[in-house]
Amino acid sequence: MKKLLLILVLGTSYASWSQCETNVAANDTTICIGDTVTMTASGPATTLATTFAAGNNHRGNMFDIVALNEVTIESFDAHPQANTDIEIYYKVGGYAGSQANAAAWTLVGTALGVVAQPQGTATPIPISVGVTIPAGQTYAFYVTSSNVAVSLNYTDGANAGGVFSSDANIQFLEGAGMEYPFTNGGGTFTPRIWNGNIHYSVIPATTFSWSNGATTSEIMDSPVVQTTYYVDITSSGCPTVADSIIIYMNPEPIVSLGADTTACPGTQITLDAGPGMASYDWNSGVATTQTVSVIGGVVYGVEVTNAEGCTATDTISVGIGAVPIVSLGIDTTICEGVTVTLDAGNAGSSFDWNTAEVTQTIDVGAGSYDVVVTNTDGCSDSSNIVISENPAPAVNLGADLTFCVNESAVLDAGSGFSGYVWSTTETTQSVTADGATLGVGAHTFTITVTDSLGCTNTDDMIVNVDGCVGLNEIVAKHMKVYPNPTSNVLYVELDQLTSESILNVYAMDGSLVLSERMKSQSQSIDLSRLERGSYILELNANDYKEIIKVIKN
């Protein structure tokens, strides 16, 4: 931020024009980078005093100056009652009739924070006036405090418009006192004698030669490094006077809020303007601390001021981050043994599952699953899903079967299922395994059942088809067996009964599994305790034996 920091006066002050007595005043100073400094040099000048007797006061005075020779009014000293801001105006001609007419006046300049000197002494006003009055003409000046709480001292006069003080070049006339600005709706107080000094120079004009090539009395510059300015002042009839001023640079504060960023909705981030500053001003008064907690959607700026009074600024745009939309869906139920894929969406984000996985998708069974998704803006959202499990339907085809090639068996998956699919492509509850169709060897039958919930399960049975060599040559002559195959009960009829007729049932591996004595020519045998499969039924009657193969379904 550039600012007009000060006005420096370099010049020659003359007690009398002919003697060219010089008193060059040059004030070295220190500024901040970005400040503009105004340096003013003046030629041979003299001072006409009015009075510092005071005795009365109000906001300011209007008075006239008559030029006996052509002069340039360089500056004024005033007599304020306290520190204040001062404005200086001028107009061609006398002030009378223009006390309330602001349009008739030209603002010369404003001096802020003028420090009042002790009562009865002059207070320099740091405003370069530079108004030239031709010989024989009258110009009016208005010197006033712009602070309505502070007045300028003046003295009651005797003759408004009368000459109060003069020298060989100018006359100072008694004027009027008034409110700010101008009469401000009130009247004027006359006659009043303005208290102060009038500094002026006499034409012919002085020439100026600055080290930066400028030839005006006033120069403005904004140096960024320590710089020395030199000026030569030459006036007619007087020797050339040289002077210089050094402009020193205060250290520049450094502030950085970092790169533009984002904040997630409903969250705050902390901005830090850095330590060690004398003051902080965020967004023109929002906060005055080193750090502030802010939300997204705003551009934030801070001005910092260091101990030397220098300032620096920085801004940062805090956008509103996008929140990811995460949904694993509604709770669901799957069948036992089935897995499903959960997808958290938001490709390119980071993922944190309660299973410790960090991928976008995971394959899971029954359970409760949570995921937190964090996108590239640093914003997060989460989702949960509960997956229940239906048990698989129970299906059992029983033990594997073995029978001869000329035999068959019924394979039954059981009832109560909504669907059946056999490896033979049949879709019935049961199928027939025919030895002749299958051929000798081991054959696997697989059943897939589906229950009313849509869940499936499978079971296998191996059917071994045996050629049963020699078995089919044995023909029962005295024994009739039925039904064959049978589920539980087998009926046996003999054409004659002996005292030692015994029925033995052997498994296909030759082991005896059942033995009963025949008590009549027609008798039933309970096979319910036996597994499904093929068995050998033997009739043993004294010295006679007869066998036949039976099948238990």
C-alpha cells in the first residue's frame, strides 16, 4: 500500500535578501518500501510575522496578502491550541464576500497530525504552498483546523482589511475568524488577526538542480533501497547552495498465507499470518490476531504491520470442498457360501474399510461393513451395510451305490425344494440310474437343489456298475423273492420248508449283514436298517444253497 509519508523542506533561509545569509535545513528520514516521499527545496526566502498574542480563537482564519513586489508564498506557521489536521486554501482577490462560497477557493493541501508547539510559539505547517502573487495584486488565504474540536489561536483586531504587518515586499491585512469548513452555516468574526508567520520568496525565481535530473522545487519518489538525493539551489545575486537528504529503508515485513485451498462444508481451517508483527488486520477489521479460523467460500486478506510501521499484505482464496457421496446400498441377505462385491464409488479417492482393506471395491460374505471415503479435497463421508445370510438347503443322496449291469436304482434328492437340476440335465426330484445304460464303471450323479429363498446346494453320489460275472448264471429254483428292488420289506416264498432253512444277507464285499431262520414257506425280511445298494440273498437249507441278488432302494 503506497502512501504519502512526509514533506521534507530543503532550502535557504534569508534574514535579508541582500546579505544572502543561508541556513539550509535537510532532514534525513526512514520510510517503508512502497511509501512515497515528497522533497521540496525553496530558494531565498524571508519571513513576515503577524503576532502570537492569541487572546481569542476559533476553527480558522481568512486574511488577505498584498504583493508590493512579485512574490511566491512558500509556507505558513500557525498557532494551534492542540494537535490537529490543518487545511490551506487560496483565491485570487480578497476574501470578503466569499466566506461561505467553497467553490471560490482552491485547496492547496492538507497536513495530518500537525503537532502543536507551546503557546506563544510558531507551529510549522508541513504544506508547500507555492502560490505566486504578481506585484500589486491581492490574494486571500484560508488557514483552518479541520478538527472541529481544536481551534487556532487568533487576536482581536481593530480594522478589518487594515494592514497589520508588512515589509518591503508584502502586506498582511486583518481578516476574519470562522467555523469549519468555511462558515458552515454560521457567521464570521471580524476583525480578527491571524497568528502565525508567512514564509515567501521574491521573484526572480530560484533554479533547482537535483541529482536525479529534476529541475522543479518539489520532487516525489518511492525508493526501494537507501538513496541519497542532492540538490543545488541557485538564486540571482546569491551563491549556489548545495544540500542533500538520505532516505533510509525500514525492513519490509514478509507475510504469506500460502496457496489457495479448500475447506470442507461445516469445517474450519486455520490461517496464519506469521509471528513477530506489531499488528494484524484481517479483511479490514474482521480479526486482529496472528491466526484466524475460517470457513470456505471466502477470499481472506491480511495486512501486517511490523515494529517499524511498515506494512505488507497477502490474500488467500478458501474454496468450498466437495463432499463425496458414499452409499453401499440398503442392508441385504445372501445365501450361505455366496460372496458379493461392495463398491464405495468415488474413484481416485482414498478408502478405509473396517476390514482393513483400502480399495474401492471388496468381496465379502455375511457381516457388517463400514467404509470412510476421503476425496482429493480432503473431505470425507462414510456408509455402512449389514449383510445377513440364509442357510444353504440340506440335500443328501445317501451312500454311494454298487449294483450289477443288468440292475438299476432310483436316486432321490428328497422333497420340499423349489427346483432340482441333475447332472443328467433332468429337473425331477428323483432319477433312475440304469446299469445297462450307464455301463460298467463308476458314474457320478450330482444334484443341485434350490429352496424357496433362492439358495442352492449340491450333493454327489457315485454309482458303481459291476459286471457281476457268474452271478446272473445262478437261478433261484426253490425261492421266489419280491419286490426286487425293494425299499424296506422283502418277501420270500419257498416251494418247501426244511427244518434248517436259513436266509443270509451279504453285502457286496462278502460281509454278513442279516440272518433269519425261515419259520414258514412265506416270510418277510425287514431291510430298513440297511443302506441303499445291492446285496446277495442266500437260502441255506441243509445241504442245499440258493442265491439271488436283491437291491435295496
